[in-house]
Amino acid sequence: MSIKSFAAMTVAASLSPAVLADEGDRGRFALGGYGDVKYETTEAADSSAYSARFVPIFLFSLNEKMHVEAETEISINEEGETEVELEYADLHYFLTDTTTITAGKFLIPFGQFGPNIHPSWINRSPWTPGIYGSHGSNQAMEALLPILSDVGVAVQQTLVLGDHQKIFIDLYSTNGPSVEADDHAEEPVEGGHEEEEVGHAELPELAFEATSGDNNKDKAFGGRVAYAMLPGIEIGASYYNASYDDEERLDFNAQGIDINVIGSHYLLRGEYIETETDGFEEEEGETEIHTFKRDGWYLQSTLQTGKIWSSLAGTELVLEYAETNQLAEASRWMVGFNYWLDARSVIKVAYDDTDVEEGEDDQRFAVQLSYGF
Amino acid sequence: MNKLSNRSVMKCARPMIALIALLSVSIVNAEKSTINGAEVFNNNCARCHNARALDEFSLSEWSVIMPHMRERAHLTGKETEAVMDFIRLVKNGDSKADTTQSSLDGQALYQKYSCQGCHSVNGNGGTVGPALDSVIADKGESFFLKKLKDPQFNNPSSPMPRMPLSDDEIKALAEFLSTN
């Protein structure tokens, strides 16, 4: 999407009288979102740079049953060009008190980081957990599931079990991944690649970017079931399956479990993900399907020191560990210090050390100002 | 062979998961008849992020933001309405409030403004804010008065909303907390 088209759309929306019309205390439009400015040094790239993003969220309440929302990420790339990306644009239809149907481009409910924690004013670290990829930044760790949103339909069900207990169920169908344009998955290569199993071909590269098209008729299917004991704990299990090649012979599967513990002065967030990626390989003149398995996890703990000692009001200490196993093995430690200017604005100072089994290690340092609005 | 069986299991799992979801729709929810909006606010906002100050948005903006948060936090429709009622009370006060001396009942004010949604007394209540059992003894009445009139004066990241309370009502609340 060009910046001109985006600007024209924004101006058109702002000129629409319906958008600004209020009826008593019932509104029709609200603007929220977040943004950040980051200074980052990386040893692997031997560089340091400032970067900035602005991520407005447009919310429209059509009526009591229908809600429309869209999030756009506006940023400047390394060449100085302004990039506009549609993170999500969907419609929620509140079918019953506890059932919601969503259609459009929406955040995939896999784990907790993608659907809920990824905004920088919410994430306690200036970086994405390594298993989810870098999302615009650089990182040495090879992601397991570099997907945040996709186009399709979803249904959400909330079961209230008592005063403080709930079960969340999310199911969805989307276009799913496809073969990366320059992928060599169907051309088995011989040794020497860092993402290669001994005696097998190269791990296929998949394109997870959401599109309004698909290279096959198979739709990705997934879901998440979670149990919440409010306000302190949420545990979930997620599943995702899609055929990614033109002939629908090759699958990509992911399973994960996640946990979120909210204490009076600490937070504990973690996820474990397993993936299985099919790929073709030649075996004695015949083409066979081999399944590449990977797994990885991260655990992030936050000690809210400001809640323990009033003289340190607004401060937090963050410690995170992440690792990926089987193909592209790597581990990462991150330590950070956060200072909250108010409930939605934070300055993060962090350092991470990534150890890559077969590849270049990296050490990064970042200072990030992030704000929700 | 192993590959085929894995595919079969995965394809079979899809309708089973969908069936569970459909069945779950028919399960009767054990939701309370009266829902405390402040308690819903306390129990759900901090699952992902700091609770936002209610002063940050207008009432009409909150009415559009809450459906967004309903889907994001898996709130029920009734819970969403209860949070809106709480926001409405905090922003507008109670137009039917009794302004005579008899209205200065600290315990009634504590419950009316759902202080227990975020704070606890005698172990009962929320955890977003600190326990209030010894707040008057530890900090003094003047601190309490200042905190309720300007909730961010000592902690800029505090999500505490400024309640529509008069000085006399704040003193009544302080008396209730000091004698409880």
C-alpha cells in the first residue's frame, strides 16, 4: 500500500461526518495505538541505529453487535523510505454474550505474544522473543513461527466457570503460508547448510506474510484453548496446520503451550512451540517427503521493583531466556531495566547475548521509548 | 506410512475441535447475576498491560474501545457493560447522589466507587492497587486526601482514576479505613 493511498484513506475517513458523530456517551470512533523510538547497537551487523514506528489503531463501533478495527504500522526502513503495513483489519460480530465471530485480517490466536503482548508498550522487552522472529528488527536467532496475523475467519467462545475462572476457545481458518519465492525446497541440496539435518535436504523456507490470495485450496486451520484463573494465571495450548505447496502435499504444523502469571509485584510469561515442516528430498532416485522438526521456548520474568519499594516507583527489572533446538540451534539471554513515565509510556534499557550453534553470535544493546495512546 | 498417519490424525482433529467449540456454545455459563465492573477491570487489564487511566479517554471513546477489549480479553458482553458502568460512575459521579450529611458513610462510598475492585481490606478485594488496611496509619490522612485528589502525584505510572469525591467524602472514606 502506498503512503499516498493511506493518506487519502485517512483524510476521507476524517471528513466523514458519520465518523465523528456521537450519541450521548455512545461513541462511534476512537483512535488508539502505540509508537516507539529505539536506539540499538548490534555486534553481528557491526552497526548502531535509531529507528521509529507509529502504529495507530482505528476503532469503529457500528452498533452494539458490530465492531470494526484496523491497525497500521508506519515506519521508516533502512533506505529512508516510509513503509505502511496493515497489521490487522477486521470486523467482530458479537453473536451472543459469550461468542464472537471475526472476519478479515486478524491477529492469529496462537500463544499469547502474537495476539496480546506484541505491542511495544506492552512487551517488557524492546525485542520480540526469538522464537517469533524479529518483526522489522535484526536478530541472530532463527524464528519458529514468524506469523502475527492472516486473512480469514475466526470464532471465539468464552466459558465462565465461576467468579474467577474462565475457559477461552479460539478457532480460525486463514489462507496460511506458501513457498518462499526463492525457496529451494524442491531442489534438494547437499551438505553444508546450517539448517540441514544430517542426511536430509534443506529446511524449506516458507512465506508467512498474509495475502489476499493462496497458492492452493487448502486453508490453514488452528485454535487455542486456555484456562484462566483470574486475575493471576492463564495457561493455553495452541495448534496450527496448513498445506503450503501448490499440490497440497507438504504441511506445516505448529503446536504450543503458553503461560502467563500475574503476581502482585512480578510477571512471568513463557511459551513453548514445536513445528513440523514437510519437504521433498531425493532418496535413491525417488522423491520422498521428509518432516523437519524444530522446537523452542522462551521465559520472561519481570520484577516490578517499584511496587516493592516506593522510592523506586515506576521501575522494573526484566530477565528473559530463549532457545531454539534441532536445526538452527541458538540460545539467548536478555536483561533489561524499565522505567514507566506513566501507565502507558516506558523507557526500556536492555542488553542481550545470543549464542548461535552454527553461525555468528550476536550481542545487542537497546534503549527504547515506547508509548501507548 | 508414518507420514500418512500423521496427516490423517491432523485432518481428523479439525472437525473434532470444531465440534467441541460448537458444544461449548450450548454450555450454560456460570456468570454472576451482578458483575462488578471495577473487579472485571482489575481481573483482566493487567493480564497483558498496565491498567490505563480512565481519565485518558472520554466516555464516548471508552464506549468504542471496550468492544475492542471485549474480543481481545475474552470478556463477555455483560462484563463489558459492567466496566462501562464503572467508567461512567467514575467520570460522571452519581447524579442521584444524596448530598446531605447522611451520605457521608465511608463504607457505602467504598462500595459505591468499587474500591474493592482494585484494593483489598482484610484480605478481600483486588490486587491492582495496594492493600488499604493500614494506609491511614502508615501514610496519614493528608496523604490519603492528596492521593484521591491527584492519584499520580507520588507515582506517575499509577492507573488510579480520580474519583468524583468531595473533601468531606474523602474524609469519610479515610475514617472508614482507619477504623475498619
